[in-house]
Amino acid sequence: MGDNNIMIHYIEKLKLRIKYHVLKINRNKVRVPMYFPFDKVNFKGEFLHIEAYFRILGNGKIVIENNCIFAEKFTAITTLHQVNDNGMLPYNSKDDIVKNVNIQRNVWIGANVTIFGGVTVGEGAVIGANCLVTHDVPARAVVGGVPAHIIRYRDKAKYDKQNKADNLYLPSKYKQIGHV
């Protein structure tokens, strides 16, 4: 029994070691899960943190700028099906609408968030866990709910001061662990 506990502990530690890679792509430092849709992601930032189960459903892409954090189970739905009276049932795929998702810099996205194609998440926005984002999120907005709605805004003066001072979480974290 004791040997089984040791083996289980070892397997769990091994999973933690192989679950993520810290990659350097040009100047980009990206922490990504092992199974990641690189062909559908356009990295525009130097520092990104992406947890497990990052999915892009559809034919569109996601553009991600600098210093963004994605918690577990992020989904971008980039192909939107249309229901037409003249089409096939349950929907006609020839009428699909493909739209990209744009995530501007310094965005924090909580766990289990879904964002529809065509949405832009503005600079410095925070999206709470379990949100369904169907419309653009303004800069520095904190949103929550289903569908997501604005709860409040981050203080612009404080945000601008931190941004100007390069008081950014991911670059400082990666410097601490020697990945810069």
C-alpha cells in the first residue's frame, strides 16, 4: 500500500513537470499546455501565461497581445453557425460566419471563460471566471456573468501609472525564475 502511494505521488509530480512548456518564440515567453492550437493563435506579446484546456473552436484565430493571463478552460468560438429557413437542418454550414477574437495587452481571463468570435477584449480588462463574452469588453473593464456584463472599471490613473512604470506581472515573474 505504501509503495502505491509513493508511485501515485511520483506520477502526480511527473504530470506537473510535463503539463506545460515555457517556450521562447522570437522574443515571446509563452507558458502553454502541451496540446496547444499554435496554428490558430497569433502571439503579438512578449509575455503570456496560458493554462490547460485552451481551445479554439472553429476556423477563426485569436490574436493575443503582451502580458496576458488565461486561466484553465478558456474557449474561443470563432465559427458562428446560422439558422436559415432555406438552409439545411439543424443549420447550414455554407452560411457559417468566421470571426477572430482579439485580446489586447494586460488582460486577465479567469477560469472557464468562453468568448465568441468578433469580440475584442480591451487593454487591461479582467474577465471573471465562468463568463460568456458575446460583445466587446472596453479597456480596463471588469466583467462577470452570463452573458458577461460590466461590473466596474479599473482606476485609469492607477492603471496608467503601473503601465508606465512597467509594473507588469509576467515579465517580473519570468525574470525571477530566470526565463528572461
